[in-house]
Amino acid sequence: MTGGFELRETGSKGVGVFAAKPFAENDVIFEEKPIVSAQFCWNEAYGYYACHHCLKPMESVEENVRRLTANTSVVVPFPELCVTDKTNQVFCGACGVGFCSEVCKTSADQQYHNLLCPGKLPAMVHLVETWKRMHYPPETTSISLIARVIAMIESAADRETLVQNLMSFSHEATDESSGLCLLQGRDDEDKIKTLQALIQETIPINHAQSFVSEDGLRSLFALIGRNGQGIGTSVFSEWVKAIEKKEMSAEERESVDSFIDTAYANMNEHVGSFLNCEGSGLYKLQRCVNHSCQPNATINFPCSDHTLVLEATCPIAPGEEICISYLDECMLERSRHTRNKTLKEFYLFECKCDKCIAQSDQPDVTSEEDSDEEEDDEDMES
Ligand SMILES: C[S@@+](CC[C@H](N)C(=O)[O-])C[C@H]1O[C@@H](n2cnc3c(N)ncnc32)[C@H](O)[C@@H]1O
């Protein structure tokens, strides 16, 4: 973590992160590892092979391109630029999951894996399969993250500090939603009851009972909905970055650029936009960064694992609030009405950023594109 920022009350948005020194574009504001993270269940099931603890890709770049293009004869040039180091990979003797290093395996074992390993707790497989039938891609959270939080509370040497940390995360459910929209569909109350009963049956719980009551679980979903940070890692995009930096002849550059274009086109045909190992995590500092529809910072994963970096996207002056966008770039271009509909549905709040306040006297307009989508949603629901 670097200095240069402070946490302060904002008034209307709760706590926020403020610059305590000037930041230039691309400056790192802070870097941190999560309290807990987990790969999404379908992402793992579809063979996106990542370290069970830190989400670092476990495949070589060639294995990755072959899988994502469904072409087993692709030969990737400059294989020496692949960042995957298989020499340190280790595996769980009981369930077979892989870790990029002994360090990750030891952390996982100590924090949650000793309790949740399906080799020792076969009912975990049923819990995950039940979840997968409730929550299809594109995934926004996972039962694995919930299970890890519970297991960490069970296993923590300093349980009190961990619980205090988690409780400092904003975790209120709203009147309209308890964060259950994360489960998708209309029968969320039934789903939460099913999950709650299954968690109670599956995980031996002595210390985390209050987190697995119906209200406790609802609150945990709200906590993850409000604070969970998506994580994406890719050995191919790391290799592409290394290729961009490598010095080579014009001929080699042309040939490798053409290889990259073809690979992306073939991936798009086979897996669409699902290119990365994906998951989500809870971070102690990142959870204080508020949303703005006109952000001045962004989150990156430069080590292609769950280590998060908050970076300035424009100059930031001391005293200014540092905000990221919880919405993707496409959604940021949409009307205030549509942006807020998404923020309410997925992040459980109404936006009070400067841009939304400035646009608050505008009518609740839904752009043509948005209203088409809304009609489609309504058709699907009816
Ligand atoms: C990741 S937390 C950010 C830290 C939070 N302010 C706190 O005090 O814990 C996300 C929550 O902050 C609030 N928040 C973030 N950005 C906001 C915004 N632009 N307008 C209103 N509330 C916001 C919402 O309550 C949201 O659920």
C-alpha cells in the first residue's frame, strides 16, 4: 500500500477515499490483496483453470489459446513470454484443486480449504451444484465466496478482528432488495431458504451461526453485493502485453499482430466475451471507494492474480474524492435513469455522484436502446 490518501465521511455516500496529495494520470493510489476471494463457479466448471486461492492462471498461453479457440493445433509464437510458471504449482492431495505456489496452498488451507475441501466434505459438491442451477453466467458472485467467508470465521485465529472488519463493510439490504437479485429470477426468497438449509447441513459451523441465519445470509449477500469487486485474470492478455513491449523486426511484428487478431476472432466465435478466469473478492481499502458516473480512478489486476491496484485515470488534486465506476464504460454512456436502475438492482443504492446530481432535474428518460432492453426483460419475465 502507498500513502497519499485518507478515508473520510462524505455525508450522503458514507465513507469515501480522498486524495491527500496530487496524483497524475496512471499513478498508483494503492495496492492490496483481498481479505477473501473466489473464482466464479461456472467459470471454474467451464475449465477456466486458475489458482484456487489467488486466481493466477494455471495454463500456459498455448493451452489457453487452444482451449478458448477449440483448436488443439494452434502454436503460439514467443512462448518464452508466457508468464505461467508451472514449476511451483502444487495440488490438494484430497480434492486435486491446483495452486500456483505452496504459499497460496498454505494460505488457502489455513483460511478455508481445510474446512471446505470437497475431498473431506463431499457435500460441498452438492452445495456448488445447487448454486449453479440458481446463478448462471454472466456471474456476479458465488457460493464459494460465501462459503469461504463462513469458513474463515470458523478457522480464524483472531476471529474478533475478522468479524469487526467484515461488519465495517456496508451490508444493509434495501426495502426492494436484500441483494437477492444476485441470485437472479423471481423466487429469491425460496432460493435463500434452500441455500441457508444446505449451508447449515454442509459446513460444520460453531462460530459463524449469526452469518448463516436467514437474515444473516441475506446480509452477507447484501455485503457482497455492495462491496464485492470483480476479478479477471488472463495468461493470453499478459502474453499480449509482453509482446507489445518486446523489440522485434517489422516482419515479426506484422506476423505476431496477425496471429493475435486471428486468435481473438476465433476466441470470440467459440467463447464470446468469456475470455478470462473470473471471480470476485472483498477488499479492506477498495470497499471504501465510492462510485461515480464520471470516475477519476480505475481498478486493475496487473499481476494477473487477485492483487488489486487503484490507479488514477486523470490528475487528482489533494482533497478531491477518489471514485471508480461500478458500471462498465458502455453503461456510463446511458441515461441517468438507466444507470441508476442498474446501480439499484446490482449494487443496492441510488447514485449521488456529481454527474447524477447535475442531471437530477432531467426527466426519468430511458434512451431508445434502453427501453428496447427493458421491453425484452419484461417479455422474458412474463
Ligand atoms: C463499496 S461501498 C463504498 C464505501 C461506502 N461509502 C461505505 O461507507 O462503506 C459501496 C456503498 O457506498 C455507497 N455509495 C457508493 N457510491 C455511491 C454513490 N455514487 N452514491 C450514493 N451512494 C454511494 C452505497 O451505499 C454503496 O452500497
